[in-house]
Amino acid sequence: MNQGLSRKIYRELINGHIINKDMLDGDLLVPNPLFDELASEENREHYDHLYAYIGYELKQLGDSFFLNEVGKDDVLSDVAMRVQTLLVILSRGVSSRNLYTGILTDVRGGLSRGQIEEIGNEEENQQILAAVGLKKRLLTEVENTLITRALAYWNAQEHLVLTNGGKAFLDDMHGV
């Protein structure tokens, strides 16, 4: 285990961030050393034990890692509910506009801020956001939840693209 990487991993995970296999460097996706540290066969067991000792479970979903509190697997947290709601609204917005289905995961694709605002202005989507307690505009909620937690990023064209973790959560919701 690398002590410097381990400390960075802890700070990311304990603050509710996702650690993705790839990370954005300029306008290129490059391997994330934090993911590689966690995914290493010789390290993984140590990290599993380390987090278990402090009441967490290190979870891997697709090409991403995150923490769950031990014993909370069956409970949908507020954060998980917000993430799922935002992903559903965005993916429905893509479908209703007959856009390329991979637009949300293509580093050169993504949704513009204008498209996200347009999706958020639809009455049905405003009702869904309100029903789950999301009171701000869709774009603000996307920033506060998906961007902040490393489930999405703004690409070089300033379009929203899902990270490995965002894609894994979306796939998991669709049973892929």
C-alpha cells in the first residue's frame, strides 16, 4: 500500500466522492492512480479490512469505488436517491430528444448546459425533482450532486459527461 495514495483515497471516499478508473487530464481521459491503488490484487484486501474497521464497506461498481456504511446496503440514502433521480431525468431527456444514446458517456459528447436547462424546464421533470426534495434548478442539482461527487464532469466542450462511476450507476439502474 502506498501511504500517500492511501491518504488521498481516504479523503475522497470519506467525503462521499467516487474513485473512477479514469480521470480527466485536460481533454483526455487518463488512468487514475487512486483507482489502480485500490484495484491492485495485493492491496484490495488491506483496503477492505481498513474500511471495515471504521464501519464502512469498500464497494466496487463497474470501474469505480465508493464507501457504504456497514449495514446500510438495503437503505437508499438521500444521496443515492438524488443521484438516481438525476440520472433518470438526464437519460430520459436524452431519449425524448432522440439523441445518440451514448452521448452521456462519450468524452467528446455530453449534454450542454443549455440542453440540461431545457430538460430541467420540463414540468414533469420539475415535479420529479420537487417530489424527492431537490429544490434547485436541474443544472445546479447536477453540479451539486453529480459533478461534486465525481459521477460526471464537464468535458473540453463544456458538455456534461458521466464518469466511470456515473456510467456504472446508470447501468446498474437499468440492470445492465
